[in-house]
Amino acid sequence: MTHPAEQVTKSFEHGEILYLTCPSRRGGDYLVAVAYNKQLNTIFVGHDCPAIQRGSNCWHVRAAENAFKEWRWWEVPEDAKVRSIRRTDLKFLPEFKQIPVPGQPLNIPGIGGMTDGSAKHDTA
Ligand SMILES: [Zn+2]
């Protein structure tokens, strides 16, 4: 927990799409949508933030990839590609169902910090 600012705060499922909220340094959250296209073997990450507006990388895409692979581990092969697309039209829908953030250790007293060993801990 050395970089609490770079951590997915909430996660929601809607059909086969995973939605994540990532905290912004300026306050508020970014909404990130993640979906897997089996024919293209590609994980699509859609969101909008200052980094993606400049065409550079951001931790949101890595966090989304990792969370999605945890969420649908049986579906996404190791060699799946990741494509980041800018989406400015994402918004919360009432039918989103909140779920625990995939890949993050559950904060349960006594067994806190327990992971399955596959979670990646990016510090960049
Ligand atoms: Zn971003």
C-alpha cells in the first residue's frame, strides 16, 4: 500500500464488461471500462484521462488489464493483447453491480494482505 493513489477504488460488472474507478490526482475518479474480444484476442480498455489525451501510457490501463485478467481468468489467455482507446462517453448506469476489486487482497482482519501471488504490483 505504498501507492494508495494508484489503486483501483471500486469495481463494477455489467454483463461482460468490467468497470473500474481510478482516483484522479485532481480529485474525483476516472471511470475505466474493460472488455475482452476473443476473436481479436485483445483486451480493450476505454477511458479518458490527461495521459491518454496526450497519447501516453497511464497506470489506469495496466490496472484495468490486471483486474480484468483476475476477473475472467478462465477466458483471457496469457498472450492476450491490450488496446487502449479513448472514450469520453462512459458513465455510471444504475444496473452496474458493484463487486470486490479483482486481484486486490480483501481487507479482512486476521488475513489481510493475503494474495494468490498472481497480482502484479506496479510501482511506476
Ligand atoms: Zn488513464
